[in-house]
Amino acid sequence: MIARACFGKAGRLLRKDGAAASLFLAPSLTGFAVFYIIPFAMGFVYSFQDSTIGGSFVGLHNYEALQASASFRKAAVNSLMFTGVCVPLLIVLSLWLAHVLNQKLFIRNWLQSAFVLPLAVPVASVVMIWQILFDWNGILNEWLNSFHVERMDWMKSDWSIGVLAVVYIWKNIGYNMVLFLAGLQSIPKDYYETADIEGAGKFHKWIHITLVYLTPTMFFVVLMSIINSFKVFRETYLIAGDYPHDRIYMLQHFMNNMFLSLDIQKLTAAAVLMVACILLFVSVMLVIERRFRSFMD
Amino acid sequence: MRKAFILLFTFLYMITAAACSTGAGNGNGNAAQSPQGDQTTKPPGQGETVGAPSTTEKKTVVFSTFFPDDFFKEAKQKYEALHPNITIELQSIESDDANLEAALEKFVKTTNTALLSGKGPDLIEMDQLPSGDYVAKQLLVNMSELIENDPSFKKEQYFTNVLDGITENGGIYGMPMSFFLFGLFGNKDLLEKSGVNVDDKTWTWSQFADTARELAMHTEEANQAVLGGSMPEYTLTQFVNDQYANFVDEKNGKAKFETAAFADLLAQVKSLYDDKVVSGDIRSIIFRLAQVNSPADYIREIRQSEFMPNNRDFKSKLYVKPHSDGLKPGSFFRTYKTIGLNAKSTVKAEAWDFVKFMISEEMQSGSKSTGFPIHKASYEKSAQELLKIGKVESDQPIGPMKGQMFEITQRDIDDLDWFLNHAIYPVQFKPSKIDEILTEETKAYFSGQKSAEAVAEIIQNRVTTVLNE
Amino acid sequence: MRGLALFRKLTLTLVMGVIAAAMLFPIAVTFTNSLMTEDEIGYNYHLIGKMADIGAGEKDGFINLKLLPDWISFRQYAEVLVHKPKFLHMFWNSVFLVVPIIAGQVLVASLAAYAFAKLRFWGREKLFVVYLMTMLMPFQVTLVPNYMIADKLGLMNSNSAIILPGIFSAFGVFMLRQFMAHIPYLYIEAAKMDGAGHLRIFYRVIVPLVKPGIAALVVLLFADNWNMVEQPLIFLEEAMKQPLSLYLSRINEGARGVAFAASVVYMAPMVMLFLYAESYLVEGIQLSGIKG
């Protein structure tokens, strides 16, 4: 009786599948809340406090301190440029790759493995190869030397960001390829067959079937590519240290240094800003995706 | 359906309950699994006095060091024998040489995280950690206040000049167990013969450079350098620190390395090395930078030169290292095994008592630990004992010095005493970030691989990033 | 016509083959170097990170990159697999961390993803955005809170401190939701009409249709978690519990010789996993074949 009174109104609010949804969500939500929502919320709260334990509310003070930091601005600009250029590039390349490798080529599974393998390479090996190629005494300089061009300290020049981009693409093209392949497979072949019957050309099929039905996958790939562009940090850190050349000093370096000097205030403020920016971008994508789903449903 | 609702709400309730209790910070540490002390909500700054250690309750003091150390093990045993209700738990990172860097990273990160979470060991060996940052975030107890308010702490028994030297922001945040001296061992005979004025108590690095050039004209052997054992990039870093304000404007976050002044400095240092006034070698030199670890060490270093074969023997003297302009005379020291007390510790009284025990005469005089003990009376005792024996044996395993006995005179001890009592300038255990950048980048210039402009540009670039964070 | 298709297939394969070879270059180097003796490696790479002192008359040199070892030796593998048991121990540590994470997350996330993708409930979009947001936070920020929580739950220095957060990460939920979005709602309606409850729909209809998605999830989860470094660094105190990724997260000058063989062993599971999962990844769906 009482239960019905309590849950009746809630039932109306929850709409049709509410009950089933709570059942399906329960396991994920409990663990997720404890290990992700709470730390996230705490991090968010820290950005408005002056200490992690027993701190007091200081409003936007930390954000102001952040604004005043020229290094933060430098890091933000660098990160923006790097992500803004490399992510679209990577997506185009990996989409093309998935498209090609989706067809029945010879030794297809070996070819696919070749692109996925970079994901398995440990950080130390990546760094070592990096050194072999780009060190002052490295292969690239040796090659330049044979053309009588002066050596370059690659990691301490403006080219360093190019090196980073190469490593990022090399590592993540396989990641995205796996996702696109799975996404391409999820498009029921019936649609293509129907299109064939209606006499649609290859290009038309691609734009109106493939790209459209890849929208959910694309959304995911874009977001993961952005997140992965931050992960290049570990390798960069091992090669260039805490304070690398201007071009490759990115938000992760800034945040890592803040952590090492225990400046949690600027760290969390920077993180919140970063999340807010990406979130804005994500919401736009969500709107596009919603249109797709209403179309599907 | 209803069951599902109940389930969901129960879960959500549990989550909220967990969240609330995390925020208030009043949980019981799981004694079995996490040996860190209980969490406390005592606000910082309240620990000016800690009272006497408990003699009845069972307490555990967690002491974290990077390397395992015999001195601490011995202290633990002795202290626990005296205080049966108190247990000292020693924690250190296990690693082998190959993984030292990784272990260090782990130590720094774990300690940082633990301290920021309000947990962490009660006593920490600070040598490898960014103590400056800990102090800024009020994570360590201000020991000066403890010292002032503790009647059993007799300041005059210790090298107060050293303690004053490490005072930052009006407080001592780490108690060193011992310290080393830095100086220049120089060829006394040659210097006297040359007649060049060596004013070691007041010289700066640029004055040293001038004096060195003068001395270079009086060298006895071919290719003899005035200062040896210092690589150009380190010498340059010293020179820059000498005139720090000319190159770094910390308040405004400006670095001034793309200037003629810096280029001149680079050229000056380079010419010193090209003209063999300074060299990285230590074979044929007049001065060399050295670290002195103990009275016996001092005697060995000083006397060694008097027994060089082939008529190359000479008398040595310890001279003061050059320092920045405008500072009063004093020698340089570096503390060793500095111990900090966690501001959030729940066993502060016991921990402080243990620290006092470790710097007491009992531990410091029997100490097999390296360095000059911070407990002055212990040092004086060991110096007197050494004098009584009258000589020290060389520690060279082979060569002309093997088994050689070096004499000790009161004069030697007096000279050493001057250094000890005037040790007021601390040298950091780890080089500062700017120093690291300088040494790393200028190497390329001094080895002739990069031009001065290229090097200055990179340094300017990186230092600006550091200053503006 | 047939000949043209064959020619096209051949050229494409060739082109991809060349690109693939370029991608594999670093791995090939690692592999061939793992067969070299330590001396050879020292000789080849001793110039890394050093600048010759021209002023002192040292000669300038370059690193010697050898793709084929002068002398094939399995010494490195012997070192890694036989002589130093700690290496294999760390390998199994990694396995015991990663496998539970993958198994757990596939289960938990697929359930949640179904709710997000196909069920309608209040706050669905908002909750999903919350899931997304947490993936964006860098670990330095969540480290201190995670530490506090792990301590409170008594998980310090245990594998659970790493496995549990791994299982409940938003990654799997996000990914599978995207794949489930493809499934036309009609099929769910049809199954409902046949009287199937949600759970039945889930494992009879949905799961088979997202097999490529699940395969992708397993592969990528493995890639992400096999390489994890920060979490074990902070939450595992004992050296004996460390996974392999920690050991290979730094290049140690002294251990360069063994590093190559260690890397090869490190990479092997990933390769095998992918080759196995690949068939699922390229399996297409023929919807017309599915009845109710």
C-alpha cells in the first residue's frame, strides 16, 4: 500500500522501462559511483578549495591563479593544436584503413594484426626506438649527415611536435581501425543489398549508408582519439623530461608537474577546465547522435 | 517491478552513505591491512607542543625511508628496548640498482599521494622528496616550535649553525641526522709560493676565476689546472647561481638567458677550460672540489698529498668554496638523512621522542653512519678520541698510500672546527630544476656540438616554462 | 572481369603490405635485436643520449642500427624466461590483473549498455553524460580521491584496488552502447511480442548482434590494461606483485640487452588475442537470417 503510494509517482516519472533499466544498470552503477563518480566529484570540489584535507572554500581563486600562469596558457594552446590537428588526421587515416581492410584481401588477418600490434608495444620499447631514430646520434641525423646537412636535436626543436604526431598516429591507428571494423560489421548487409537493387553507385552507398550508420561508432572513435592524444604523455615524459621544449609542453606536463609539487589546487582547476571544454564538444556530438538514433528507432 | 525499485534505492543509499563518510573523514583505518596510523581530523598548526610520549598505551610509529639503513635499524632496536610499548615500523622501497629510477618515482609519488590523502607515514626521510613543496602545503610539523617548547631539548648540544642554516620560512621542517662539508682542497705550498692573494673566506666565483687566472701563471707542472674535478656544465651552473638575480627574475617569471651577459659567461667558462685553468681531471691540479664526511676523512684527504711519490708531495689545506656576492663568510654543508614529521600523524609525541633519541649522544656517537653528527658533543668526543690515537690509517687498498699512517694535530682539528661552526650555507640534496636544465643543455655547447645561441635559446625556453607554472 | 578484380585485390594487398611493413618496423627491430648478444647491443647503442666531446677531440659517431644480428643468440630469452624467475612472475601478475578486468567489464558493461541503448528511462541522457565525463579526468586528479577510497575499503596493496576500478570503467559501457544503437528497435519489439522478458531479449537477441563490438572491447581492454602503469605504481606496495608493464615502463641503461626479449614476450599475448578475436571482428551480420 505504502509502497505503491511512494513508488506510484516515481513510476510515472521513470517511464516505461524504468524498472528493468535499474536492474540492468545496478551492477555497473554501484561500482561506477564508488570508483568514478565520487573521485570525479571530489576532484571537482578540490578545485574550489585551498587544500585537500580540511580545506576551506576559496571560490574561483584557483582558477584565477591558473589564468595567471603563462605556462598553463602555453600548455593549453599546445594541447589544443596537437589534438585539433592529429585527431581528425588520425580518424581519416584509420577510416580509410578499416575500409580497405574490410574487403577480402589476401592475408587480411595478418595485415590487420600488423596495424594492431603497435598497441601491444611497451612504453620502454617505443622510447628506445624513438631514441634510435631521433637521438642526436640517431639514424635520422645519420641520414642527414650523408647529405651534408647539419644535425638536428629533434626533440628540442620545433619539429618535436611532428615526432609526437607520428608516434601518436602509429600507435593509435590500430585502435581506431578495430573500432571502425567492428562498426562496419554492425551495418547489416541487407542495407547494401537493398541499395544495390535500387542501383546505387559505390560512392552513394558510402555516403548514405556507411557514414550514416557509422555515426555512433564515429562518436566513440572521436572521443577515444581525443583521450588517447593525452596518453602520449608517458612516452614524451620519458624522452624529454618534466620541462620539454616549448612545442611539446602540453597540459599533461603541466598537470603532472603540479601533482609532483603537490599543487592540487591548480591541478584540479586545470583538469576541470579541460573536461569542460571537451564536454562542450561532446554535447554537440551527442545532439547529432540523438538525431541518428531517433532515425533508427 | 517493485523489487527492482527497492534494489536500486538501496544501492543509491549505500553510495550516498559511502560518499558522506568519505567527506567527513571519520573512518577507522583497517589496522590489519593498512599499517598507516589512524586517520585524524586534527587541524594543522595545533602541534606546537606534543607532550611526553605515552608509557602505557601501545603505539606504532611508521617510519618511511627510501633505502634501508643500518643506523635506523639500530635506533629502532635501542628505542624499542627503552620503550616496550612503542613499536617503530621501518618501511623502505626494495629495489636493485637497475630499477633505481623507477623505485624513486614510486617512492615520491606514493608519499605525495599518501600525504595529500591525509595518511602517510609518521616519520619520513626527506632527502629524496620535494620538501620545499611539503612545507608550502603545511604537510610537515614545524620542528622549531617543538624545540622551543620542549624543555628536554638542549639546543647548545647541537650544531645550531647547521640547524639555522636549514631553517626556511621561520621553521625547521626536517631534522638531519648528520651532514657533510664542502670545500676546496688546495695545494698550500704552491699557493704560498706563488704569492697570489687567496681570500677564500670571501671570494665569489667570478673572483675565483680571476684568482685562478693569476695562479695559472705560477703553475709548476705542465698542464696543471688550477681547479680540477669539475665538468664545465657544473662550473657554469655555479657561476650562474653566483649572479642569480641577473639571469632569473622569479617574481615576474622572466628568464634572461638570451642576453649578452649569458653569452659572455659561457665564453668565459669555455676559455677557462680551453686555457686549462679549470679542468674535469683530478690528476694535476691546485684545487679540487671535495666533500668531507668525517674527521678521519678530513685527515686522510689533507695528508694524502704529503706522501705523493716522485717529489710531487705538498701540503694541503681546506679552503672555503666560493659563494654568491654579498654574503657573509661561511662554509657549505649538505644535510644527510633529514627526517620530517607528518603534520597529520596521530603519534606525534612518540615520533618526536624517537627523533630526539636518534640525535641524542647515545645514537650519534656510536654511529657508523656517514657524515658529521648533528650532535655537536658527539663530534667533539670523537675528535678528541682521534687526537688521542694520534694517527689515522689510509684507506687506499693499493698503491703508494696503502697502509700509510697519517698524523693528526690539534691544528688540524681547529681548522676543521672553523668549517663546522661556520657551516651556514646548505646545498640541496637534489639540484633545482633550473640547475638541472642548465647542466643538461650547456653540455652540448661545451662539447662543441651546438652553438652558444642555440643553447641559450633552449635554456631560455625551458626556464621560462619552469618560472611560469 | 574476374582478372581485373584479382589484379585489384593483389595491388591493394601489396600496398597495404608495404604500409604494414613500415608500421611493423619498430617491432621488427625489437624482435631481431632480441636475438642479439648483449655485447652487440651495447656496441650498437652505446651512443644513445651522449654527445661526443669535439673539443676534447672525441670523434663523432652514430648509432648503429642493425636489422640482422651478426650472431644469433637466444641468450636474452634464456635470461628472461629461465634465469630470472621474477620476470615470468610479473608476467603472471599482469595476467591476473587483466583477465578479471576484461571478464568483469564485459559482463557489467554489456548490461548497462543495453539499458542506455535500448531502454527508456528518466535521466538516461544525463546519466550517460556523467559516464562520459569521468573518462576525461586525468589520473593525477583522481589519484588522491581513489587512494582515499581504496584505503577506506581496505584495498591497499591488493589487486582489487586495481581490478575493481578496472571493471567499472565507463569505457565498455560507452563502446557497447554505440554498437547496440545499431540494432533496430523492431527486433526488440518482435521479441517482446513473442513474450520475451528483457533479460531474454538481452542474451538471445542483443548479444549475438554485438559480437563484433564485444570482440573489439576485449581486444582494446586488453591493450589498455596490459599497459597500465600508474595504478600499480601507487596501489601495489610490494615489488613481487608488480605487473610486467611496470618493469618495462622505463628503459634502464644497464638492462638494455634484456629489454628486447622482455618486450617480445610482453607483446606476444596481445598478438595471439587479436588473431583469435579477429574472426569475430570481421563477422558480418545478416539480419534477414534472424527470425524473431
